[in-house]
Amino acid sequence: QVQLVESGGGLVQAGGSLRLSCAASGRTFSTYRMGWFRQGPGKERVFVAAVNWGGSSTLYADSVKGRFTISRDDARNTVYLQMNSLKPEDTAVYYCARSLGAGVTNRPDDYELWGQGTQVTVSL
């Protein structure tokens, strides 16, 4: 089966940057829309960012607009989340997810394949 393999998480000080990567093994995901979600300590899993197939449309949660950028490289079967100006409230497990459909969506139920998650910790 196709697997989503995430990398790039770690420890960073407030104001710093990280880039998360999500690579798909198996067949390509060039025709799938992709998204990033996160789950902080004691909180629900919430939407972060999404990109449609082709990369022409993006969607961001209000909490990360202007700081995070989602992009994709379909030739490498990889989606990225560039995170700048990180804040302690960004601390969470970040999940990559794949969705079959048109446009972009922030609904977790629209995504049928999920990665294992990668920890991002932002300290003061």
C-alpha cells in the first residue's frame, strides 16, 4: 500500500523555522490534494494547510496564515510545509494526509490516508 513518510520535525526556539516533508512511497500522488493537520497536547487534531493537485490553490488556517507555506513537488511525490516565525502554540504532532477530490478542504473526514505524524516542539 502507499505510505506517507514524514520528516523534518524537531526542536526549535520561538521565531525560528522548520520545513516538514511528506514523501509518498508506492504510486505517485500527483492527482491527489494534500493537507497538513496538527494535534497539540490535550487538544483535538485541527487543520493547518492544504494544496490541490497541480498546486494552483492553497488553504491555510487563520492561526498560521502569513507564517506557514504549503507546497508540493509531484515529480518527487513530496509535499512540504515551510514553517516560519514559530510560536510555542505551534507545538504539536504534525500529520500529512492525502485526499481524493477537487479543490482544497480543511475537513479531516475528506482525507483517507494519513502519515504517522512528526513532533514539532517550539520553546521560548
